[in-house]
Amino acid sequence: MPRLSDTMTEGVVAQWLKKVGDKISEGDILAEIETDKATMEFESFNEGTLLYIGLEEGAAAPVDSLLAIIGEEGENIDELIEKFKEEAKKETPAETKKETKTKPTTPIAKTVATTPTETKVVEKSPAIEIPTNTGGRIFISPLAKKLANEKGINIQTITGTGENGRIVKRDVEFFNPATTTNTTAAPFVPKGEESFEDINNSQMRKVIARRLGESKFMAPHYYLNVEFDMENAMAFRKQFNTAPNTKISYNDIVVKATALALKQHPQVNSQWFEDRMRLNHHVHIGVAVAVPDGLLVPVVKFANEQTLQQIGATVKEMAKKARNKKLQPNEMEGSTFTISNLGMFGITDFTSIINQPNSAILSVGAIVEKPVVKNGQIVVGHTMKLTLACDHRTVDGATGALFLLTLKEFIENPVTMLI
């Protein structure tokens, strides 16, 4: 009995594809063996004549026990069989040993089923290879065939999901005659080929992988989720953009509101170092920008002091530089907080990995039209979900929650940002 998987300790002969007396060539499939993971074909590594079958279909035996003997036609194998029997007896506890007469199954040799605990007669099960009206063959496990007989199911109407279309127990258990037709679907034959392409990691991708890996596994992340009413922000932006040569985005509103809220909550605007925690009283907001090679984070410095128009112009210019690979190192350094916005891609909510040594990052989703409750009535409203990822070493849950309350006041009443 071959070991066909790392965890296999015994195997079951699902079906013999050769019989005693057959000529065997190297590579011929001798049998189908059920392991603990799948049913697999067992091929011969030798050539000769199949002289002996040591295990009936449906019977189990431990790995390395006698399965079959291949040799020269007419060769005396009695001594070899006895040797295997003696070894099996030695491995079997004395109190459970039993011997019975074997039932001959072929005119050439006797067939017995051997297990670690006993040697017993095994009645040969009905043929598992069944001819069909199309001249093909139906492969079915002994247990599945027995179950089908008990249920009175015609196995020609069952579609097998096992190895090579073999019918297994689950196919019979879940068989639904109402879903079958007289037409048998042709077996799937793939036309394509497996293919792949190896792309060498760029230095940018290597740095991103290293830094985000360090952040995710070193900083104890936790997440705070909120949903803001965006009706006033939408009206504010629409009116603001009516001014000549003025155009701001929702992202600009979020950056400005976040900067003002951070000014009131320096703990969220902090940074973690091994020997100290730094509370930043200036606000430099990093704005994540997707580029072909990965992700860049240009920094809007002193964002709380800039107007909405200035923030919009700065973000637009830096995003353009990032995509054209013109961004300078000093334009990506010194952030105290980061914003990642995927709302323009229709993403409603997500979480981000903190850009260390910062203590938090804000994930901004899309504005969604949905039913909301106002003054006890269900009306059509517009909301936006945000998720604040915090480093628990510097930002406690209540601290993060208070920051989001302040942010909510600015975004839901954006006119307060101009006061």
C-alpha cells in the first residue's frame, strides 16, 4: 500500500483496474486508492505479470502492507505471501488476532483482505466499472454504489464530482432527480494553458512591503467606524464652487476638517518611538496617492492653516507630481497623520494600515444615497462612512472617539471651518 499523502496512514482500494494474470507495463494504472484527502490513481513502477491481489475492492489496509505482487508468469510466490502474513501477525495485538479461511476469487491465486488487527473474508463487491449505453464507463466508489442501490437510484443519472468524474458518496446523498435530464453533459476539456508572469519587485514596492509589514505586525491596530450625514457638506461644496475660479473636492473638505480636529486632539496627531511619544502641535497631513508602482504619500504641511482652495491646489499638484514620478523626498516627509480616500472608486468603507511612526490613519469612503431617519421620518439622505485606524500604544479608544466627534461637527457643518 503506497503512501500517497503526507498524513496517510491507511488506504482503501476503490477499484482494481487490472486483474490477476494481466500483463503489466511500467506506468500502467493498477488501481484507484482512496486516501485521507482524495481518490488517486496508483501506477506500477515495475513490469511483469500481476500474480496476486492482496486486498479486495472497498477494503482498507495500512501503508506498506501487501497490496499486490507482480512477477514473472508462473513464479512461485507462496513463500513471499506467507512472509507478509507473518509480518502482519507480529504487528497485530494477540488478543485481536483472528484467522479465517480465505475465499478464492480467481483461479490463479487466493485473495485475502489484511488489516492491522485481523485477517478476514471480504465478499467481492459488484463490479464498479459499469458499461453504459454509450459504450463508456461509469466509475463509482463501493460506498456510493451501495448507497445508490439502497435508495433505488440509477447511477447512470448521477453526475460524479470525484477524481476523473468518479461518483462518490456525496453525489448520491445530494442527488436530486428533478434536476437531471436525459442529456449527459460533455466532460469539460480546457482549451487554455496555465500561464503566469514574474515581475521583479521595484524598490518602491519593496519599501512599501517592508514598512507596512512592520506597521501591521508591530503596531496594535484597532478601528473606529462612523457614518456622517453629508447633506450640508454637499450643499456647501456646491455653493462654494459657484465662486469664480474656485473648485474644491470632498477630499479637500475632509483634509481641512481633519486638520482642524487634529489641532484640538494632539494625542491623535502623535507619533510613537521606542523610547518616547511625541505630541505634534503642527499638523502635516499625508494624502495617499495611487501610482503604477504602488502608493505614495505626499504631505500637505500646516494643513490647518491653509484655506480649502490652497489645500485643493496643493493636493492636485502633488498628486500630479506623484504620478509623473516628479515628487521630491522632502514633499513626502514629516507627516503627522494620513488620509486614504477610495470614495472616488465607489468603495463605501475599508480599513487602512497606519503609516508609522504616525498614530492613526483615516479611511474615507464614497458618499451614498440611502434612506435615513430624520425627525422620526424616513427620508432620502446622503451619508459617508469613515474608519479611523489607531495605534493603541498612543491613542486610546475614548481619545479616538472624541476626535471623531469633533471631525463630525466640522464635516456635517462645514461652514464652521471658515469661522
